[in-house]
Amino acid sequence: MAWTEKQIENGLGKDGPLWRPKQLGKTDVHSLNGFAIAFMDRFRPHFAAVAAQRAPTITTYLSFIRKNDINAFATRLGASDYMIGINKGLVERIRNAMYHDKTKTELRLRFPSLTVIDSSSVALTACYFAVAFAFYHEFAHVFRGHLGYLDTVKLHEETVLRMAAPAMSPAQIKSRYLVECDADTYGGYLMSATVWEHVLRAIDGQPAEAHAVLETEVVALAAFAIGLVFRIMESESEPSPMYPLDPVRCVIVHTQMGQGLANLQKKAGPARVDPITPVLVTGMAHATDVANLLQLAEVPVDARAAADAFLKNDTPELDALAALLKPHMP
């Protein structure tokens, strides 16, 4: 039996209460309330299809939470019921960043073809991509066994953490770090379907000679949105060894989203954008530029060195974790 909003709210305890955007602003999708309502109306059916494929033995609910801090989380409600919550504070911070005058100026310059089609939708689409990724990252924590989901199949969550690294000590901290990387890995991959849906919307009704440019801009806009979310979250919290740094997260996401998009392109016919990875990298570079314009704080780190260290030291462990989990995935 499906959980009601009231039951979910009771189950959340200190993590609640739910944010129920006012219906009064529903018609204005550019307002905070209107965006939140429109997002759920559009994203829930898409997410349901993904969840049915990835985690068929459970039900996962999506909610916004009436808290102002910059956070998103996943939690277990019952034996086979989970919930993903995105705080109102994160949604509002994303919206404020995307709709800032400096950001909108940059979006017009960097995504001219999308701007010509509908100048009002570029910032809105960037918000959609950003919030969608936050939900997918948290869903990855669920279906990858980080929150006990695999206990409903074969594997307890503590076993998953031990598989990432032996029991909290430096090794346990590393295990938490690896499961965050794992969530970015699969969150990035799952995003590809959402991005592809937007590609198809963008090219619909447009002349064939414009398709490659439009696809390039949609893909870059998705990377921009995710890259800016990383900078927003980085600017609001202290660095932690349990979370990958911004440049590491960017490497993970653009690699995995690139693989997913390449697969979708292949199914659709001859690739219009090939290779796709440089497009994603460019979009994330745009995010860095805009973050600097918005004066978002940045962790002082050599981005190249951090990315290289991740690829050399952490990728083998992450691949090993994925290999260990694979037999347990439904």
C-alpha cells in the first residue's frame, strides 16, 4: 500500500517536515513554488520508470523538505519503502544562482541557439537538470545498497560499507568517501536519460541542420547545471574527507553521463555530437566561470592534481567495489 504524505512526514521525524509549495504560484514556473510544482509533475513519471528498472523490489518516494539548509538525503521509511528528500534551501539556492542577472547574461552568451528558441527556458532548464541530478545522486545511494536496500535482496548495508573498505577509522572514512563516489557515478549515468529527453524536446520541430548545435548546447547546459550545484554545495560547507572534492565529482559525472549519452546516441542512429566528453567538460568549465562571477567560495585545491589523484588512487577501488556489488544487483 502506498504511503500518504502524512505517513511519510511522520516517518521522517527530525528530517521533516515536508515542503508543500503553495498552489497559488503554480502557473508561474519561474517562481520558486511554481518551479517546485512543475518539477515534480514532470520528473516523477520519468523517475518512476528508472526506479522500476533499477530497484524493482522497493518503492521510492520523492519529496521536498521544508528546511533552509543546503542538503539532500535518502532515508528508509519501512522494509521496502524509501524516500528521497531535497531541502527547500537547496532548491532555492539553485534557483537564485540560475536566475541571477550575471548567470542569465552568461547563459545567453554560451547557449545562443537554445536562447533563440526560448530565451525564458534556459535558466529554468538548468534548474531542472540541477535538481534532477540531486534526486538521482540520492537514489543511487538507495539502489546501490548504501542504505540497506540490498538487504531486501541479498546484502546488508554494513556489508556494502565493509566491501568498500574494512571497518570508522581512516578506512571507514574511506568507505564513506567511496560510496559518495559510487552515488555520483550512477547518479551521473542516470542523468543521461533525462538529458536525452531534453535533447529530443529541443530538436523537435527544428530544421535538421540545427540538431547538432542544439544537442551540443543541451548536453553542455546539463553539465553546467551539475557543475554549478557542486560549487553551490562546496561554498556552503566545510571540506570533508568523506566527500569527494568538486573537481573529482566533475570528473566522475562527466565520464558517466558521457557514457550514458553515447549509448543513447548509438541507439538513435548516427551520432550528432562525437566525441561528447569535451562538450560536458566545456559545460562544467562554464559553471566554474559563473561560480566565480557569483563569488561562490571555492576550496583552494589544484583541480588537475585532485582529478589525477582520484583517477590513479581511487578509481581502482571504486571499480573493485562496483565489481563486488554487481552480483547482488537485482
